[in-house]
Amino acid sequence: MNKIIYPLLVLAFFRFNASLAQDESLVPLRNNPTLINEWKRINSAGVHQNDRIQSSTNDTLLLPFIDDFSGQYMFPRPDLWKDSAVFINADFPINPPTIGVATFDGLNRFGNPYVAQLTSDGWCDTLTSKPINAYDDGQGNPPYDPASGLFLSFFYERKGLGDAPEAADQLILEFFNPVSNMWVSPPLWSANGTGVGDATFTRVQITINNPDYFHKGFRFRFRNYGSRTGNIDHWHIDYVTLKAPPNDPNINDVAYVTPGHSLLNGMTAMPYTHYTSGTVSQSFLMANTLTCKMFNNNNTFDKICRFVDQVYDPAGSQIFCNGCPVGSNNFQVNHQNSLNYIFPFDTFEYPSLPQTTAAFDVVNNIESTSGGQLDDNANNDTIHYLQKFYNYYSYDDGTAELGYNLNVAGAQLALKFQLYKADVLHAVQFYFTQIGPSVSGQLFNIILWNDSGGEPGTVLCQKLNQIPSYSNIIDGFVTYNFPTCSTTLAPGIYYIGFIQAGSTGLNLGFDANIVTPPSLKYYKTTGSWTQSSFAGSWMIRPVFSPYPFNVGEKEIDPLNTLSIYPNPASRIIYINYDFKGKPFYYELYDASGRIVAGSKLLNNTIDVQNISGGFYVLRIADDEKKNIFQQKVIIHH
């Protein structure tokens, strides 16, 4: 609460900076660029804002109520929740029970602060369940008995990888009384901030016995109190359940808890023409193993699971599988313990295709030893990673959790990268975050250095008098063309970054989820270069081909920007994507690979009311099947 978000005051409230040099600092974000960009895409696709969050007409839910926030993207499930102010993500939590949480902060559902003032405290985000039938099971059985109770459970965490709520900040749980038609005060449960973060989630279990709640139209809601001025005072909740008797506090669920990862060695992306050039072995560019973290939420029983790891090419064809024979690749995950499963792919290399860009879908699955669904919740048993081979080198995952600043006039920042093919540096992409007062008037020079004994050396080229920009962005990154560096660079080590004119930091995006070694990140505020003290990744990308700098009016965005909701779906699947009038088609495959539905896409929707419940693969493609999206979906009636 009472936090002013601009770099000069950062050390007053950002606790973990206290023992570090004040030349560099990390600061909370002013807004949520991921949500802001999503709303831009929604609006450009002609989807009304209210339509985006009100896709279900079901207004009285039957028990059990279960949501672990997995299989969702940015917004709460509209079939379970009435509002959409919280941010559904896997970026901010630390060690959640399952992948995906609901994050409460000081931002509205559009990703902007609730108020424009520098300081303002009050109620921020609200997450309200849809009306619930707490009277009976809707199947003609006797009403629920208050003496036996209903059972609510959830997990919560302060801060995670975000900003810690202070002692006066709160997360509360409230119940709606259908008899009095009022929200009950004081709240049934509350937790205060501590000014520091949690390393794990805490479970809360509540028995409901008040007869007033045992009616149709019962609701519950979570709310947070804190600063209404930015992406700060974070609380995260996970695995919300409301169940009828008998009460089993156990959770039969083995789940992934972190997103998928790049298969490249130390990079999240690189130009496809560099990967396939043959100047270095492709095996050299690949990591030897990938670690996938999962957790067994069962309190009592260990679980033997089968892990299946697959890679699909841009056309949707499987090109790699680890553990595909049923009965192979079995591991035990002990109860209430995590497992860092090592995904081996020693001999795998991405193929060379006759194209300049490509994207491969890396899919990791947890299954039963006989194949199929492992436990009570299949939503968190699959993770995807889209391996991008576009036109740039990157270490980040595309989302910023914090902003990075150098607070000294004339400070220099240099990110090290290895160039694997002789090429021309056409542009540089920077991710500048909006934090407090705008820094769009601050000058900086873009610099390319060569390597000198393992640190930046001679300036090879530069672009003078640039300013941070928040417009004309592609997924949060601003592209600065680099015509002054048109000489072909030989393969080798280089450094890309900037020299800032003033002492005000430029708010460079900082990815806290992907840790890059200090030997990649250098800054200079005096006479010598220093490695950065902060774990994480600077969001800078050198671009080595002219495609794509800007997305034109008539160009189609890569289909990896497409998202669908809700998932699970009962009536309609909504597609968040701007097809710009071009024809696209969908196909729905069942578990045996049979096409059960397919047609031309109309109005960005797919009607699944007449499709049997179960697990399916949804594939969306253009008429030539050169641009393909594929995702597992659940249909539940």
C-alpha cells in the first residue's frame, strides 16, 4: 500500500534491493502489458469486451465447484466466475500446487491501474463465483444438511515473483447470504500482508454449516485490499474447491507446476536460417535435457505416472516422442512432494525445412501407466512450449514481471549473444515497461560492441538519440531499425544494448522466470564493466532478417497469438484472433485420431453443444494448411 512506482524511490520499498549496489535496481510494473496487448487483439478482432468474459449463460452451478486455473489464458473461466479483474497466469507464482494461478494486484481487468494517483489504497480485484446451488445436487436427492456441512478449500501465496503486500494489505474471502440477499460482513476469512514474500502456498480449509447458505444462489468471492496504482501488492490463489459431503481433504492430482521450456541450449529463440545454416552442429545448439517440475497433491498416496514428451512440426505432424509406447517411461511421484522430471532428447534436432521461419510445438504429458487420464483433474497434465524460430535471438519468455533500471547518468548496458551465422544486424527489439512517470523523453544510444576478453570491447556501430517507446509494439517489444550497422557480421560473440544520457532508468523489461547467467549481462557506471547482480533475463532481442518488423494491416499474425476460451467448454468455443477476412478452417479430433467435427470458421466461434463430452484436439488452419494452430480441449456438459 502507499507505493509510489518510480525508480528513485524503489529501494525504500523493494526489500531485496537493500543489500545490493544502487547503480542497478528492479521495480514493480505500472501496468500489465500482457493484458494490454491481449485487449488490443480482442478489440481488433471485433469481439466486444463484455462478450470476452460472459460466454456462459449458466447462472446456477452444481457442486462440486473446482478450479485450479490451469488450461486458461489471462482471464478467469466465465462458466465459473462472474468477473475478470484477476490475472490468470503461470509467471508470478512460486511453487504453486498446479500450473496457473489467479493473481490479485492493483490493476483493473484491462491491465491498467485503478486510479492515476501516485498513492491510493482501497479494494482492488474481486473474483466472484457464479451463483451456486448449495441446496441439493439437482438430481432429486435430499437437500444438503448444514449439520454435515459443505467444504471450501483453496491455496494462497503472498508476492511470489511480484511485489510483497504490506501489513495493512489484505486478501479476504466473503460469502453471499441468499436469505438476506447480502454479502456477509465481516469476511469469513482474511490474511494480512507481511512485507515479504512466501516461498510456498498455504492451504485454507473451511467447513460451512450456516443454514442461511444452504440455498440456491449462494456465492463466494475473494478480494484484495492494497494500492490501486499499479502492478503491485500481489496475492495469488490456486485450486479453489467447494464440495458436498463426504469430506475428503485429499487432492487426487499430480500436476505440472511450471510452464514448458525451450529445447535450445540457453536460448528461447533464434533465427531459423541461423539454426539450419550448418555453420555449427544443430546438436550443439540443443540442450541435452529438459527439466519439467510437477507436484503430487495427494496427502497420502504416492503415484506412479507415465511421462510422454512430443514435438510437432509447423504442419502438426509428430517428429519426436519420448515414452510413446504404453507402459514405458514410468516414474513415481511421492505424496506431497515435487519431482523434477528429466526429459531426455539427446539425439533430437529440429528438422531443416524449406522456409525462413518456423514454430514447433513441444508437448509434455502426464498420463496413467496404461495411458489416458491419470487423476481427477486432467487440465494440468499437459504443458506446451512453442519453440520459435523467427528472426531474432532471445533469452526471455516474452513476459516481464519487473522493470530493470540503471540509475546513473551515462550508464551503459550490454547483453551478450553468440551469432552462429554471418548476417546483417537489421534491428534491435527492446521491451520497455511503463512504471510511474513516463520516460519516453529520455535519450539513449543503441550500441553494438564486439567481444574483448569476455566483456564488451570496441563499439562497432550505434544509433544515436533514441527514446523509449510504448507504441507500434509487437507483443510488448519495440523495434528499432539499425541501418547504421549494415555490415555483415562474422559468426562470433557480440554485445547489444544502450548508453543512456540521464540518470533516470529506462525501465527495461525484466523476465524473472528465466534465469540467465551473470556472464551474459554487463553494465558500466564507472570505468569498468560489472556483471549484473540480478537473476533473470533482460528483454533485448537482436534481429537478423527483415521479417517481420511490423505487422501490416493485411498480414496475418502468427497463429501462436491465437487463444481459445473457455476450456473446458460446454456450449461454444470462442476464438480470440483476428483472421482479417481470410478463410480459416477447424477440425476436432477425438482420442483415437478420428475427425468428429470440422468446417469453415464463422464469427470466431465453434458450436460444441452436440459433441460428446471428453478430450479432443482442436486444429485451426488456413486453406493451404501452411499456418496451423493445435491445442487440446475438453468438452464437458
